[in-house]
Amino acid sequence: MKLKLKFSAVTIAFLTMSFNAQSEIQEIHLTIKDHLFFPETLIVPINQKIKLIIDNQDKTPEEFDSFDLNREKVIFGYSRAVIYIGPLKKGQYTFFGEYAPQTAQGKIIARKKESQNAP
Amino acid sequence: MLLNTVIVSLSSILPICIFLVLVKLLCKESKSEFRWVLLGLFLGIFINLIIINTAPYISTWFDYNAMEYLIISLYCFFYLSILNLLFRLHQQDDIWCVTLILSTCFSMLLYGNHFLIYVIGYWQQSYSFNGLLIGSSLGFGVCISFSVLFFFSINYLIKRFKIITLYLFLLLHASGQLIPALNLAVQVDLISLNPPFWDSSWLIEESSEIGRLIKALFGYEAKPSLLEISIYAFSTFLPLTYFIFTKGVSKQNSIQLREDTK
């Protein structure tokens, strides 16, 4: 009985990791220019996976970093990067550029689906 | 620029310094040569420069996810190489030396990469040269000071609680590298993780100084998922139990052998 319970616990732990099938994922674009993020605020739907496409239009590299989202990615100069985020709960998630944290700052607001991206 | 360079250099160089201190102690305990580690360090810098020069091109592969796949592989190889170092510690053969070189090289590739990208990316900007130079020197200084303190602390613990302390620190450090690998796998949509099992950011924030330090030491996560906790515990305590058990067995064997010869 104990062995069964242990086996079930291990199985549950590993079932939490599932290899993802490719499906329709909403894409959101973010641009880095002059060490700033455009748009500064992104509004995304809750409980949905998002494909964040980041374009670095600066000559210098930048690192997209977010402790709230647990994401970290170097984007080389004049280059592009793709990061998957979510599904997110309702709330606000900050991100910043690790190489220019004073200027490159932004946030993602997870809301219900009706909302649109801020200008 | 100055403060940011200090932060970037600290977060990049500190994990390398921690690894070097642990490996230095491992070499000291096993009476092997440290020069292999230095070779691994130079090899790591050399490969890093090649990767940085080709990374803007490589990163576009696999829907802009190629670098993540590369880094995930490096994290896993790093863990395996440390396991191999510990398993073969008393054999000291060619494979052990090659593993020592490779593990140092992996550490350099994983952490030195960020710092080199930052320095190479910004040093040509006229406004940032002084900040980079002073900031990097300060960062290096802090890392070296910490390394000296860390070396003597662990050395003391080894004398007090035997070599198993070193095994524990190396395994915790190595297992800590599997957590960012998991996060990267989520980042490229390879796997999904459950919501955080707990949230300790009220106690120690990942972005704080202490948070960064224990992240470099043991791979601290303020909001880990159940899978992250399971993998961390499994990859640390399973080999550790094995080492404790085999050490106990070999001790018993040697006692038995001594009694037989009497």
C-alpha cells in the first residue's frame, strides 16, 4: 500500500511536466529601441500561453529578464528572440533589460480576454 | 553603467568562483593537480568567444530557440560531469582529468557567456568604457574576496565534518543548475510546469543580494514548482545517499580486512 502511494506521488510529480503539443498560441510583439521597451505595458489574457516576440533594434545586446515570470533571454543587437510565457494568473508581472535596467523597464498585465494591448 | 556592470559581473562571475573553490578543494582532498582546471577555464573562454561571435546567427535556428537548447544541454552536461567527478574521485584516471577540464569549461560557458556578451556588446560605446572597466574590477574584487572566505569556510567544514561536506556542496551546486535548465525548457515551450509550490519571495527575494548569492551557491528559486523541487531533491540526495552508503561499506570492508589479517 505504502509502495503504491509512493509510486502515485512520483507519477503525479512527473505528470506535472507534460511535453507540449503545438497549438494556436497568441503572439505579442515587443520592441527594444534606445534601451527602452515599446510598448512599456503589455496586456495579455489570463490562463493562456503567449508567444512573446522581442525585436532588438539597438546595436547593443540586451537581456530580457523577469523574476516574476522566471524568464531570462539575451537578445543580440539587430536581432529577434522568442519567449513563451504563461498561462498567467490575473495580475501584474514586471520585466526589465538586465544590461540597461534603469531605462529598459516594462510590465505585463494579465487580464480577462476582452482587454487589448495598451498603446 | 558602473553599478549595472558590478551587478552583471557579480551574477556571472560568482557562480564560476564558487565552482572553482569547490573544485580546488576537491583537488586538494584527492591530491590531484589544479592545472587541469585552469586548462578548462581557458578552453571555456576560447569556446565562449566562438559562441558569442556565432550566436546572433545560431540563435535564429529552431524558431529562435537554438541558444536555449544549447544552454539546457550544457546545464545537464555540467551536472553529469560533477557526478562523474565525485564517482571517480579515488580513481584519478584520464577520464577524471578530462571530466575536470570539461566541467570547468561548462561552468565558464554557462556563466562567463553573459558577462562576455555584456562587455563585448558595450565596450565600443564611448560613454561606457570607464564604467565597464571600474565596474568589472569591482565585481572581480568582490568575487575574489568572497571566494577566499568561502574557501576557508568550506575547508573548515571539511575538517570538522569530513569530505562528505564537499560532496554535499558540490551536489547542491550541480543540482541547482538543473533548475534554470527546466525554466529554459518552459521558456521554449518544451515542457509545462505547475504553478509555484511555495513563494518565499517575502523572505528572500531572488533579485536581492542574498537571493543572488544563494542562487549562485545552490540554485535558489523563490517560487519553485513541485517538479523543480522533486528534481532538485532527487538529483542531490540520491547520489549523496549513495556516497554515504558506499563510504560506509568501504569503511566496513577495511575494518573486516584488518581483522582478518590479525
